[in-house]
Amino acid sequence: MGKELRKGYTTGSCAAAAAKAAAAMLREQKKIDKVTISLPDESKVEFSVLGCNFSSREAFCYVIKDAGDDPDITNGVQIWAKAVKKVTPEIIIKAGSGIGTVTKPGLPVEIGKPAINPIPRKMIIDGVAEIIKGLDHGVEIELSIPGGEDLARNTLNQHLGILGGLSILGTTGIVRPMSEEAYKDSLVPQLNITFASGYDLVVLTPGNIGHRSAINYGIPDSQICQTSNFIGFMLEKAINVGFKKIILWGHPGKLLKVAGGGFYTHNRICDGRLETLAAYLAALAAPQHLIKKILNCSTTEEALMLTFNEGFPQVWDIIAQRISMRAEKYIFEQGVVGTVLLKDRQHILTMDDNAKKMGVDFNWLL
């Protein structure tokens, strides 16, 4: 058996621990090195507290984010909390440097507010309330993450409209290593934001190449959502959110798999690209030598070039139609799906009839 992967803790748990520790130092007027918080399931977790300092008016400290064995971009960051005594008996949470601000509708946080999700916010308030219970004053908690703005550039935050830093996240307080579910859940807010922005059509693309090319063709960034390998999952979620029109936009390297019935497109799990292309070429009565060449190709790009050199570019029109048909069956015909296939990073290879009809608003040019 393999080694059991070590779990970690969310940014929300770490922020709650730092906030509670800072509030405790402010009350007790002494440094502390450990703090215990309650997770949403009411279990208790102890955190080490570092960087402690205090005065009669304020106290601050930090907790180091430990994501366990999960490849989390925030692993190892310092999550700071400063507690400041307030005259009024309330708990106020503010964002300092490195914490993002919400600028688009569709997220569980109001526009203009710090990107601190509801469950982490409740954890912070509950922990601080436990410390200041019985006092005649309140506390203002300011959270910050050194380097958070730079780290956020490697996340979906900017696309989600979270600017200026990272988000304080977490629903359970725990990071489970290599969690596919957690990654899928992180993609869904894109759909909520696009729908809340007033669009009835969403453009789904596997990654950055498709995303950038769609923008180059005049599609608003706020109308584009990335799926990563979870094309089927995002199709379902798009319908659940309320979309009735969907464009699948991307390179044949990913979308060919959908034509063959693959909706989770990780290359270790689903890779029948060349076999799918060979099948459609065979249906067009392509010669055997071409079919064999296709099956011996190393890349989709090489196979694409062969179809043009050997006089069968029309196979891609059929494949685009097939992708849309398979996608519509996947969502039980609850919406219309169109497909746009890219020839390279700058040029469209083909689009099916559904995409052409839906694409009028974008003034697409082949």
C-alpha cells in the first residue's frame, strides 16, 4: 500500500487561529505560542502561533498555512492577524495587504468586501467572540498575507473579479490532499459570476490557450469559464446555474476526446484522440495509409496537418458537430451546445452550425 497522504488546513482555519490568538494576547497582555479553534464539524485543532507582539491597544501574530501533502499554492504562507481594541462591543473583520477584494457579482461575498468566504468569516467571529466574552469593548481584526497579491496571479482570482490578493477560503477547515472535488468546486464560481453578469450564453474552454484566443475573437473575459479536464462536470454545472446556451471552445487535443465520449479529459484517464479521428476519417472513406499515419502520430497537431495535406479537412466539421451532439446528450438536451475548434493559438479551424447561430453576437470571422 502507498503512503497515506497528510491532510492540511485551509486559509480559513489559519486565519481563524491567528485572529483568535491575537485577540487572546490583547486581552491577556501576554504572548502565546498555541491556540485551539473549532472547525465547522465542531472538532478541535491546535495551531502554533508565531510573530507575537502586543500592547494595551493592539496585538498581532501569524500562523503558517500547512496544506499537508496537497499541492496548494498557499502552502507555507504566513497568515497574519492584528487585533485592535474598539470602544463599541462588536467584532469587525478587515482585509490588509495580500487579501483580495470582490469586484464582481456571483460570489458568496458582496462586491467591495474582502474576499473572506462566509464559513471562514464565521469561524473567525466565533473564535474571537469566545475570547472577548464578558468584556465591555469589541475588537477589529485585520488579516493580511505577505506576498498574497503576487501569489494570486497564479490563481483564478483575477478572472473571478477578486483583485489585490488571495481569498480566505474553506468549507470544512481541512485540506484533503489531491482533492479532485475541491479543485472542481473552485471552478464553479466562474459560472456563477458569468450568469450574475447577465449572460445567457457561456463559453467553456479547457485552459489558458482557449481562454486567450476567445478574448482575441472579441468574447468578453467575463463570459468565458475554464473547465480544466472536467468538461462534463462543468457542462452539468452550467445547466444547473441556468445557462441554456453553451459554446465549447478549444484545441482539438482536448475536445476530440468529447467526440469520442470522454468528458473527463485527463491524459492518464482519457486519451482516444487519434483513434477517434481515425474512426471519423474511416467513415469518410479515407485511405488506409492515412488512417495508419494518423494512428502513428505523436501529437494532435501532427494529425491535424495530415488531414489537410491528404485532402480531408472536412473531417473537422463533422467532429465539431459530433462534439456538440455528445455534449447535448450528456446534459440530457437541457441546453444547446455549439463547438469551436482552434487550428492554433490565433486561428479558428471550424465551428458547427450551433456555434455559428449563437456566435452572431460576437461577430466571429473565420
